Amino acid sequence: MSNQLRNILLFGFVGLLIVLEGTTTMGGLFGGSWNTALGILNMGLISAILALGVNMQWGYAGLFNVGVVGFVALGGLAPVLIATPPVAAVWTAGGAFRILFALAFGAAVIGAAIFLNKRMRGKARALAMLALLIAGFFLFRAIFDPAVTLVEGYQPATHSNIGGLGLPVLLAWPVGGLFAAGAAWIIGKTALGLRSDYLAIATLGIAEIIIAVMKNEDWLARGVKNVIGIPRPVPYEVDLQQSAGFVEFAERFGSDPVTASTVVVKLLYALLFVAVLAIIMWAAQLALNSPWGRMMRAIRDNETAAEAMGKNVTRRHLQIFIIGSAICGLAGAMIVTLDSQLTPGTYNPLRFTFLVWVMVIVGGSGNNWGAILGGFLIWFLWIKVEPWGNQLMQLVTYGMADGALKRHLLDSAAHMRLLTMGLVLLLVLRFSPRGLIPEK
């Protein structure tokens, strides 16, 4: 069997799983609902984009980034700051302006400290920087804290944040990528000189800092109180259900308006996500097959030899780190737009870092098509394994008497996800160590 035919069959298998989810129950094995099938498809598309971003960093350049969740969270912040309407009361009262002024002042203090560090020498430099940073910190807090109290005290049940700019939500997607790219530039300038294991520790720690800030700074995006009702680029289901033309359209296909509206909305989301994935995939393939892509793989395979050939390894690492992180930020903005809400409490490394790495490893590190396949396959298993585990445990315990052992076995079905991910990873590493679609 040729590699091309094998790859087509692998994608066909994943597509068949999604179709079976939408068309048949298979004795309860699949959901039998196009609603759930399209939900899996949409998140599979976003997962494929996430896997492409991580694959660029690891597969192209060998950068071990385990802070993916931080870049996804920064991207998710963009729809709140771009698409939601501003909270007029806190702007009129001056709270939002004071916060922005305080942030600008803090950035100016940091800039002044960098300037002093470059221009001065010896003990005078240390004393000047110490005095500047201490004075700047207390002045910053004196401006920032009252402004935050004012903003967070305004209708904490519904607002308590500065709001956004009220712009189209699709604009938030590239802005989410820019947020993540900016953070990646700051992180890369300080951490990319570290050895791979130290880089992993640094990115993990910085990602946790980003999540902690988003959870605790209510003025920014309401923290753990969440932001709901984020505008969407597609119609709302209730608007479609109230349209006489759409009701007639649903009845023509033998469906009720509620189910039909849900399916149509998810189909529209799928079309948007397919367009984004296609553009990123096209650009990624061009980059991989260009002289720049060959250079990145040469750096990945032997940094010393690449440096001897005159390549600036640190600069190229920074480039690919920023690009991969920007793609992860874009995916984070898409997730928030799909959910129409931002919930910082749901950002955890298991879902947005570990699972994405499993997608890349299973699909095939260094191969963009492999990353896409891994994104779809692993996400499908992540969703379906838990109900399958419940069915399996009910079958195993069918003839058992009620008791502690039976309850324990039934309760343990929730852990089938982690067990299955580990098992899939072990099987792939054993029988196809370079992934299902390995790098050429």
C-alpha cells in the first residue's frame, strides 16, 4: 500500500467515525445525532489548528513549548476586548481611563529601567534602577488600585469590567493571534536561550501566570465570574426559529425548527473554521517546503552545524515560536467565539497542552497533514471515550450485586479518557514511533 493511499484511508476512517456519529446509533455506540457530530467536527477543526501551531514549534524547530494553554487563553481574551460593547458607566466615571494610564505608566517605568541598565554602569546603575523600580511600583499601585476598585464595583453581577470595543467578532480572531504573538516575543527574548528542558519549565510557569492573571483581574474580563453573551459571526438559533422562511425550510427536510437551527448554525461555524484551517494549512505547507522550512529543519536536527553555516539559530527559533504561538492564540479566539463565552476557570494544561501534544505525536510530528489527522482523531476519542467507558462498566458490572466494588467500577468510568489517551500514545509510539503520518 502506498503512503498516499494509506493517508487517504486514515482520513477516511476519521471522517467515517464522524458520519456514524451523526447517522446511526450502532446499538448505542454512537450518538446518532448530527448535532453532536457537528459539535465534534467544529472542535476537531479548532484542535487541528492548535496541533498545527504546536507542530510548527516542535516539528519544524524542535522547541518544547508546554505553555500552550497560556497562548490559547490570551487568544480567548481577544473576543471580549474587541467584540463586546464597552461598559459606558466605568468609562464615564474615569475608571477605565485610569487603568489604561496606570498600565502605560508601568510600561514607561520598565522602559526607563531598561534605558538605565544600558546607559549606566557599576553601583550607580544598581542604585538608580532600585530607586526607580521601588518608586514606580508604589506610584503605579496608587493610580491602579483605586481605578480597579471603581471598575470592579460597578454591577459585579453582570459587568465589573471595562468591556470591549464593540467591533465585529471576526476581527478578534487575528487580534487573538497578535496577543499570543506579543506574549511569545516577550517570552522568547528571555527564554529561548535556555536548554529544551528549562524552556519547557519556563513556558509552563509563564502560562500559569497568564491564567492566574485572567482569573484574578476582574476588571479585564470578569475573572472567574466569566463573560457571557459574546457576539457571534453566525445567526442565533432563536432568530432562525422565529423566521417563517427558515421554519418552512426545516419542514421541507422533515425536521423541527429547533433541531434544524442548531444544525445550521454549527454548519456555518464549520464553514468558517474550514476556511481558516485551509488558509493556515496552505501557508504552513508553503513554508515547510520553502528554503526557510528546510533551514528550520536543519536547525532542528543539528544546531551546531547550522550555526557553522552562518544561520542565526536564536533568531529563527524566535520566529517560529512567535508564529506557532500566534496560531494557538487564533484557535483560542475561535473557541471563545464558538462557545460565546469566556470561562478562564476552564483553561487547564491537561486539555489545552497535554491533549494538543498527544495530537501532534499521534498524528506525526513534523508533518502538517499528520497534525490535522491527530487533531481530529484524538478529539473524537476525547469526546466519545467517556460514554463508551460508562457503557463498558455497566456491561462489566451487569451481573454484580450492588456494593462498594460495583459503585467503584462505575465511578471509575470517568477516568477512561486519561487511560485511553495514554494507551493510544503508547500504541502509536510502539508500532509507529514517527506518528500515523510520519514526516517525509
